[in-house]
Amino acid sequence: MEELREKCGIVGIYGKGLPLSRLAFFGLFALQHRGQEASGITTSDGKKLHTHKGAGLVAQVYTEKNIEDLKGHIGIGHNRYSTSGGSALDHAQPVINPLHSFALAHNGNLPSVAKMEKFLASKKALQKNRSDSELIADTVDFYIKEGNSLEKSVEKAFPLITGAFSLVMMDKNTLVAVRDAYGMRPLALGRLDKGYVVASETCALKTIGATFTREINPGEMVVINENGIKSVQLAPSNPKHDVFEYVYFARPDSVLNGKLIYEVRKNFGKTLAREFKANVDAIVPVPDTATPVALGYSEISGIPMEMALVKNRYVHRTFIEPDKKSRRNSVALKLIPLPQILKGKKIAVIDDSIVRGNTCKRLVETLFKSGAIEVHLLISSPPVRFPDFYGMDTPNQNELIASHKTTEEIRKFLGATSLHYLSLDGLIKSIGLPKEHISTSCFTGVYPIDLKERKGEVSYDVPNK
């Protein structure tokens, strides 16, 4: 429902003789769903770094000349959805150090930056108004200035970084990829000719013709340069993969932890059908995330699926501020109902989540206006009751509708005939990974990475129905 947004997508490529900037562009193009406000690429030709970044979608940010000017055999790229305020370009990455000898791209979020700030302040190297990604870059850069290699600098900085991070970094000669010990955000490694590719999702590898090798392990650093590829385990692996990668963020053709996202979402639908069978004429998915969910639900329940909501695929984030009327009609910009299919029907609408509830409320109203006589809502995840601090754009907790309303109160607010969520146990079983390897903090309030000074932002006085 476009209420949740992942913070970023990243890509890193190493390979002499490869059309590197072009490959980085298409890798980012495949990761467009992970960030739609800004994009950037940095490359190295062995002598200097070349960077281009801008606000907007990947297709808007780069010209053919930009790609030709990004010369080199090492490159990193980044798509961003900013949650930090300021203009989209203010937070565009890669982050480049002042000497233009080091660049970093970050997927994730650090709930606490106190350790890094204290360290940098003690070295008289702390700058004002730095984002979490910039502070990571400043910390690594401090060690580089001391004469350490990029590899050694990352190793020294790693214990100071508290939170969720998948990182790609580079200097003039080396590409480094590293993942936090919990593996909260995904990061995949692939081969392309004699080169290597690192990307947030396997779909980016496939897009540029790379072969998936393996996932970079939680707590692992991978170093790639003219000597080949090297792996260093910086911290013991303690997997706590973000459940929303499976529910919403990842593309259906991506594979995470050996699980094809399409199949996982289809499993959500099958489990939802076993937990609750709706007495309706048709199953209607909210495209695109919920489509495999609806297929699974239809398969088990025997209720036919209808694509009665059509997505306008050419509506993306815009920098033109909508007026009040067009803001009210924002659902109509993205989802067009088919009255000919809906008229006189009892329908079950399947979606991945409800966050604030405002978009869902407008959708329910639209479906009734289009002729549906009953609109049942089936959600392929449990109620989102707790805020996220690891790189997902969930608002403050008091903006999460399930943090202060029961399921029945939410149903009344939305105007739906009924409302049913997939159970937490059903969600975990559908993914097929051990429960202890998945972070479900948005549903449970159990945060695997210490929130430190932000613990006070979480209230556990929430409805449990």
C-alpha cells in the first residue's frame, strides 16, 4: 500500500575490462524498489574517484554522458529513500571523504551513533549534523588517515558501529563489503566474467548477468582487489533477518537465505487461508506484493482470484507537491478499481500490511463506491505495533494504528466488513527459517540490536487483540 519504505539499495562491482558504470546503473535500476528519492555511483580508475549522484529515480539521475564519465574497474552505487529530513540530494550517497579517496554506501539504520560520536570527538574529528552513514564514513576515514589499509580501517571501525548495516566501500584499488553481525539487511555476492558483484538482492545480479555465489554472512567482511577475493569474519554470526524483507521489501524474483520470495509470499496466502476462510465471491490482491499471497489463498480456499485493482506502473515518487484534492485521490493515482468486476460482489482484499491505516481506509471506500457489497481485509502479516529503528520507514509509534487500536477498532476505522491478520506463528512457518533467525520487532517489540538511547521511544502498552 506504499505505506512502508525500505531505506536503500546498494551495489558494488569489481572487474577489469567490464563496462562497470553501465553495470552499476542497471544493478541500481533493478533495485529501484528499495529507494526512489536519490541515486549515486562512484567509480575508480586506479588513480582517482569519479562520482555522479542526483535526486530522483535511476532513469532520471543519469545521462549517457554521466555513465561514460564514470570510468574505472571498481564501483559502488546507491539508491536512497530518505527518512532524515532535508532535500533528497542532501542525503544522496555514496558518501565521499574530503580527499575523494574513499566512498561508502549504506543500507540500514543505526539507532545509536553515540559510540562513533564519542570516538570521533575524542580524536577531534567529529563534524556537526552528520547522518549515521556519514559517521560510519568519517570513522573509517579516520583510520585510513592514520595509514591503515581500507580493510584494516573497516576492521577497526566495525566495533564502533551499533545497528543494522550492509555496506559497500571502496578506495582507489579495493572494494569492501560488510554486513552487521545480525544480517538484518540482505547482501548477496556474485561472479561476472572475471569480476565480482555485491548487491542488496539477487534480482540485481540476474539483471546484469552475474551468477549468484552466496550471501555475505552476518558479521563478515569481503575484500576484493587485484589479489582476488578474501573473507574475514569480524564478529560471530547471529542471524536476525528483517521479516519485512519477506513480507514487503524484496522483489518476488529475489532469493533470500535460500528462499524464493515469490514462494514465501504464496505460502503466506496458503497459511492465511488455513487460518481464516472468507465467505466471498472473489479474492482481490493489492498489486504487486500481495499477488502471490492471493494466489496461495485462492489455491487453498478454492475461491477465484480477480485482478480487480489495476496498478498504474508509471506512478512513482514525485517532487511536485500535490494539492489537497489530488492528495485525497492518491489511491486513484496508483490503483484503479474495475467496477465491472466488483459490482454486486463480496470480495476479500489481500494486502501485506497496515501501518497508519489512512491509505487502506481510502481504498476500502473506493471499493465500496465501485460496487462491492462486502469488503473483507486479509493482511499477510501481524499488526504493526512497534516502530522500526533498523532502516525501515515506519513512523513514530503513536502513528501506527495497531499501537493504540484493537483489530475490531481498526476494522471500524477502515470501514471494512471484516479484518483478519496472518498470525505470527503462521508467518514464521511460511518463511521456513528458524524463528530465532528472524527479527519480528515491529510485531513483538523485541529488538535484537540494542536501541540504547532510543529505548524510551517504545511503549509496550499496546492492544494485544
